[in-house]
Amino acid sequence: MDGKIKKLYKIVLTGGPCGGKTTGQSRLCTFFENLGWKVYRVPETANVLLSGGIKFSELSDDEAHKFQENLLRCMLQIENTFFELGESCDQDCLIICDRGAMDAAAYIPTNKWDLIMKENGLNMVDLRDNRYNQIIHMVSAACGAEDFYTTEDHTSRREDVSLAKSLDVKASASWIGHPYFDVIDNSSDFENKICRMIAAVCQKLGLDTGDRLATNSKKRKWLVKYLPNDQLFPPFQDFDVVHNYLQTYTKNMQARLRKRGQKGHWNYTHTIRRPRVRGQVIEVKTQLSHRDYVNLLSQKDETHYPIYKKRRCFIHYNQYFQLDIYCKPCHKRCEGLVLLETYSALEDQELLDRLPKFLDIEAEVTGNAAYSMFNLSLVEDWDKSKNFCHYLKGPDEDLNVGDHKTNQVSYIHTNGKLRK
């Protein structure tokens, strides 16, 4: 490998019936094999078991519960077999799971799922957030492309459009909250849908694909006036999030740690953002153990405060949103700050039509340096700081540090902290 660190990347392809999952898996496999990667494809465990003559309609409640428990155990063991092969492989390795552990949660009541978790010593953060690097949900054609929905040529598919829609919602809801969850909807033709899926994987891996996967998907961000009542939201998952910026050898690089979790279970990520290469900011994310996270914390940059957030994840009109609610302790500029984020390739009006109507959105702040997490975390007041980043040309923050010109920043946070 000539000193190169081998990549092992584990993704789940999930979604409702007739969403392009089978085709997507094949195309993704071919694409990465052409890049010189070793690709393993983990079969869908439910299909393996159901092909043996099991019919859910004939199972009692106790039998269905035990079946789902054994299905989960079997799935984890099959996946572990492929994961170990990936660990020992001397090539970069992509492992594509045809559905994953949380898909089983979509088909049983929450209390039964919680019982399975408890009886098998499992927890949601490890099973959903730590086990896989990325989740791709391929939205069923029954949701927005009904003319293309079909059960032909699928011997195991019997769902009508209404049931397919319901199954799609359940499948996506079970994965809400994974740190890297992409929903690939039907806003384009099928070929572009597949390209968007592959591009989403390449983007998370930091792979330069040139124009082979042309897509205009980008991060969009809006300022929200206040957090409304929980009852107004669709099904959601809340997480505690802590960001710490780290010292770097050059001002043109940013490094940060993220700690993200629920109920005392945590996921740790190290992110490095480097200067632009051929128009792209290179971002490398590495999943960490707790020990590595603690060790890296000793390198934190004292010119930045830690950032504390509650992150709420939900799906609205097939669009995946993250709502960041900034929490104390924080700089006074962050008090009361609520930001809504999503990735989308939709045209402006189409995306605006999908924004949650139950949120009082004040303004779009995509590209506004006043809402960069790097800037929000600065200890110094902005009008005195030489570290303020002005031009947000990457997906999250800018890398152009130290050219402070306050008159180029538009402050519009109306709770009194960012008025200008």
C-alpha cells in the first residue's frame, strides 16, 4: 500500500419497495471496483430466512418477536463475517449492506424492540450510529414517482402503492439520527438518482470524482427564531453534541472533535478540513474510540470555546433535516441560536416548499460567516479577532483565516447577539 492508510467503509443501502436499491448496489459496486477497491456485498438477511417458507401472517406474537430477535442476531453475525474480511483485506474496501440492523426496528412495536435491545445487551447508539459509516435511504418510487412503481419481475414483492409508502416511511424513521444519513428522493430521473447516491458516498469519503457524478447538491442553512413545541415535529431523534476545535500546524487547516450521543452512549469523530484542491475543500472524517477521543482533547485550541448543541434529526417531505439548538455554556453570541440544515440538489423554490412550516424561519444564512461554527466558537469578540473566517466556500466553514473585515459580515440573529 506504499505507506497509504487503507480505507474500510461500511454503508447500508435501505429504502422502501421499488426505490432502486438493487440497481444502486450493483452500480455502486462497479464504480468502486473500477477505482481499485475491494467491494463486499452483504445479502439481505430477511430474504435469506423468509425464503425458507416463513410467513409472518402465520406467526403468533411471541413467534414474531422471537423471529425478529433471531433475525437481528443472524444479521449481525453475517455482517461481522464480512467486516472481518474487510479488516484483513489489503486494499481499500467498501462493504455494502443490503439493509442493516435498524431496519428490523421498522417492523415491530417500539416496546418489543427495546426489549430485544435489553435482552441482547445492545444499545441504539452502537447499533445505529457506530456500526456503519453511512446510511443511504433510496426513497420508494411510490413516493413521488408513482408512474414508475411496479411489482413486476419481483417475485417477493406484493405491496401496492399505499403499503409501499408506509414501508418507506417506517424504513427511513428507523435510521433517523445516524450522523451520516442521506435520503435519495425521486426529484430527478432514475439515472441521476443513482448518480446522486454514488456521489453521496464519494462525498463522505472525500473522493474526487471530477464531473463523472455531476450533482449540484449542497448544504443549505436557515436561522430559526425559536424552538417550537415537540408535538409539532414529525418523528425525531435528539442528540447531545459537543464540538472542540484542535490546534493545527497551519492556519489554512481546521481540525475538530465531535462527541455525539444519547442516554450516555457516544459516537466520536475527528474531522480535518484542508485547503481547496481543484475547487474542492478536502474533508477527512475518522471515527474514534473513546480513548483516542480523550487523547486528542489534550490538543484543543484555547482560542475557541467548546460548542454544545442539542441536535434534532427528522424527515419532512422526504427531505432529511438537522436542527441545531445551541446550549449553555457558550459565548453570548450563541445564546438562543437555532439553525436548520439540510443537503439538497433541489431548485430554490422546490426546496423552500419542503421547509417545515411549523418552524418560524427568519432567513437563509447559507454562506453567512456569522453562522460558521468556527466563528461562533471564537473566544475573542469578532471585532478584535484576527482569526475570523470570512468566505465560506466549503460545505461547512471557510479556510481563509486571519483576514478580518467586519464590514463584510451580515449579522441578523435577532435575539440581540448578532445584530449588524
